[in-house]
Amino acid sequence: MPKARKHQISLDATPYYHCVTRCVRRAFLCGTDSVTGQSFEHRRQWLEDRILTLAQIFAIDVAAYAVMSNHYHVVLHINKIENLAWTDQEVCQRWHQLFKGTMLTHKFLRGEALTNIELDAVRQKLAEWRENLCSISWFMRLVNEPIARQANREDRCTGKFWESRFKSQALCDERALAACMAYVDLNPIRAKMADTPETSEHTSVKKRIEVLIEEQQQPKSLMAFVGNPREPMPYGLPFPLKDYLELVDWTGRIIREDKRGSISSSTPSILDRLAIEPKHWLFMSTQFESKFKGLVGCAFSIKKAAEKLGYSRSPGLNICKAVFS
């Protein structure tokens, strides 16, 4: 029996998760309706803007994203340390950017005098909001609901816009994280919507490349690459940005249908560090979502995460053993 979504996400298992949401409509999220000829491409920008805006409010970092024609992907990192470091005023201000709040929380934010009973009520509410602001379920909800309402208004209709709330995969180690991020960033290339990463519209890899070229730095709206693991380890993705971009570019050239051929012997050094065979990497970067189950990583990581999540068995263990040897 499938586990409830609240039991599929646990910081004790891993802070990294791959989430996917798909549409139900014939007209799709974006693209052009073949019957009416109407284009919905502008909706891809809606989603990209919404994801990056929420990343600045929540204690959740966006490591990768890709907005496609009828679905979108995000790789998210729960930043519990940042969440716990916020003051009550910061929590209140952040939540008020999303919702109206209550009369008491507005009084609290203005510094007005509150009785002890009122102050206890505010603290209880702020503790609830603090928890919500590092919740992937709340993050995905606040991406999906406004987009659905906006699309329904544009289409002059009612009803479901998304197939379900979202599907999630726990990324249990560095290899799973790198493979999933590349899989997400290369979605437009696999779908023949783009030829190269830098021309892949509405993806994190394109945004990283654009900001790097224009500003010689990493985008503030995305989780930063901080290099290979070391002590002390800065906060961020445990890879060099240059290595990751090289890896995505190399993989994109291989999976292009008109450039299949054999895999080049000059593979990116990041694969050596992660101890992934090139043939296994190609499999992961093209089949990640369809072949891997809820937990992804080496056997040890999966067993450890499964124990934390309360699974009686480790889902997807066999396929991960074959690839993450």
C-alpha cells in the first residue's frame, strides 16, 4: 500500500527531493492548442516566476527546475537550519507575503501591546507557520494553486488543472542528487524542445548559464554550487559549478538522437569522483523518473532512509544496486 505523502518526506532521511506535477487538460499547461491554434507558452513563465519567488520566502532551496509543456520538475532542498534561525518577526513577515495573517499577528508585527493570552496565541500560530515554511507540501501547494486559478480564469472554465498534488522522490546521496538534477535540466533536450542546455527555455541550467555569463556569479534565486566536499563545508550543492555544467553539456550531446554513437572516453571528472560508470550515467540521466522509485541512491543510503521513513522494505533497491554499485 502506498505511504501517505507526509510520511514520504523526512529530514532524517534526506533534505533533497525531486517533485513532479502534471496537467490533466488536452490544452496542456503550455504549448499551442492544435484545435484552436491558441498559444499557452506564456504560462511557462508564470510557473518559473512562481517557483523562484517562493524560494525566496520559504526555507526551501531550488537546486534545479524545468517547466515543460504538460508538467514541471523541481529538485528541492529543505533548509531547516535557516528556518530555525529566523526570528518570530521574520516568520510573520514571510507568511504575510503569502497570506493575510490574523489581526493579532499584524498587531504583533507592528509592535503593539498584547496580553499574555494574545501573545500565547500568536506564538502558537507562528510555530505553525514556521513549520509550514519548510514544508515541501506547502511549497508545492502554493506553486500549484495560484497557477491553476490563473489558468482557469484565462480558459474561462472550472475544475481540476493538475493531475494530482505532486509526485516525489527522495534523493539519498550525492550521486542520486547529481543524476536527478541533470535529468531535470536535460528534459527539453530529451523532448527535442532544445538542442543545447543554454537554449533550454525555463530551466535552471539556462538561468545559471545566463547569470554566469552576464554577472560572473551564480543566481541568488537558486541553490549555489560550492565545490567538492571538504572541511569545513560551505552551505550549498556539493559540486563545482563548472564540473556540473560540463557534465550536463556532455550528457546532452550524447542523448541527442542525431548524435548517438559511442560514449566519448573523455568523460567529465565529476563522474570519476562520484564513481559512476558513463553507461550507468546515461541510463540515469534519461530514465530517472520512470525507472527509480521513491528512494534513490546507493544501497546503504536507501536502507538508511527507508528505516528513517518507516518502510518495512527498501523500495527500488534492486535497480539502485545495479546502477549505484
